[in-house]
Amino acid sequence: MLSPPKTIVRREGGIYALERALQRRGFTLVAGADEAGRGACAGPLVAAAVVLPTGKRGEIDGLTDSKLLTAAARERIYAEVVKRALAYSVVVIPPTEVDARGLHVCNLAAMRRALASLAVRPEYVLTDGFAVDGLGVPGLAVWKGDQVAACVAAASVLAKVTRDRIMVELDAEFPAYGFADHKGYVTAEHNAALAQHGPCVEHRYSYANVAAASGRDGSPPRARRPVSAESDRPSVVSSGGTGAVLAGAEAMAQVAAGWSTVGVASEQQPRPPTWVGEDGQMKGGQR
């Protein structure tokens, strides 16, 4: 039996080399997925998926891992990704879901939802670090994928910018914590604010530092969380494709305030908000 020919990834192709190699093998629509907010102890977990077009239109100047970019560069690249992408989607999961389901389970479910919500069906999927099953198409988990695969890097930028905008909006609602500065990640200033004020409904009570600050670190996350209608916001999806336009900061403000669908492709109807809890595959323990 003859073995299939090897796929050659050309080093000179840079961040686009892996996608170009897959496209040479016949996988024209390659999607990338990534998340933002795994390490934060407050605010939502956000995942995004992107399919970039082939050729020069899919090449975005300066595209790389969102963590390696300045805030201004991320905003510029965000606008370019939304403008050029064949399809993109963003999933927002509130801290209540992270506490109830577990971080890793929510992370995989969010990427699965983002990929499933794309306006076009990908033929191959690249994910950053973690393999995502149940997609119905071949895929590959790539170590540091947001630095070596353009579609994953694009997804990382969409996720990061979306989440940062939400955290700025939450800072106006909860000014004592400095969310606009540290974006909910664990810093000395954030821990000092937690010690002084205790956690708010946007904190993740399953995280050790938040549980300790709540004064009831021996009880389940749901028991520790303050009772508030705002703490039960559902996770949602925004999606778009060619010609899609997001309303920018105003749209993200609406997400922070009401967790509604904010991105719509032209000549398409909005997708309804998507509850991650409806995904049967996210049930079970962490891996």
C-alpha cells in the first residue's frame, strides 16, 4: 500500500505556511480557533474562530499572537480580520459557567461552539494547544498555534479584543477592582482590591484567590457567589462573514450589559444567543 505524500510546510511561508500547506493538499477552508481569559479570575472566557481567505487577501500585516501585540496593533488587526475573513465567530462565556462547568470543559465547548457557528463549514481546523473533538472535520492541535498559524492568530486577536472591551465596560460597573487596567487577571493590585472589597458577581469563585477573598473557600462555587440576576447571563455567539460589520465598542458595551448577539454578516439574519449549557459534549469532568 502506498503511503500518502507528505505535507511540506515551507519555513519561508512564516505564519501562513501551515495553512498554505493544507490548502495545497486540498483543504481550502482552514479555520483557526483560540481563546482569551483562561488565566483571569474575573470576567468572561471568550473564544473565537476565523476562516481567512486564500492568497494575498488573507495576509494581514503584523498578524501574530495577540499577547505579543500592543493594544493599538490588536485593534488595527481586529478590524482587518473582520473585514477580510470569509467567516468568523466569537463566543462569550460568563464566569458563572466557568464556575459551574470547569475552566477546561468551558474552554473546549467555547471553541467548539465558535467553530460550529461559522457561516461557512471549514474543511480543516487548527486549534491552539488543545484538541477539540466532535467537529466532523479533521483537525490539529498546534503548540503555540497563535504564533505559527495565521487563522489561529486571527482568532486570538478577535477573542482578546472582544474580552478587553468587555472588561473596560465592566470597569465602569465595578470601578473598585481596576478591570480596565488588568482585564481581570491576577495582579498585586487586583488581589489588593479583592482583599479590601471582596469579590463581585463578575469574579470566578472557583479560583483559589477569589474563594479565599470571599471568606468561604470551603464551599462550592455556586454557594459562594452572590445572588444576582446579573450573574446568570448566558453565553452568546456573535458571527459574521464577508462584508460583516461589528459595531465596535458600542457593540461590546451591549455584550457587557446584556450578553446579546452583536455581530451580523451582511444579508444574513442574526444567529440567536447560544447557551453553552445546551452542548451535550461539555458535560462531564475536566480532562
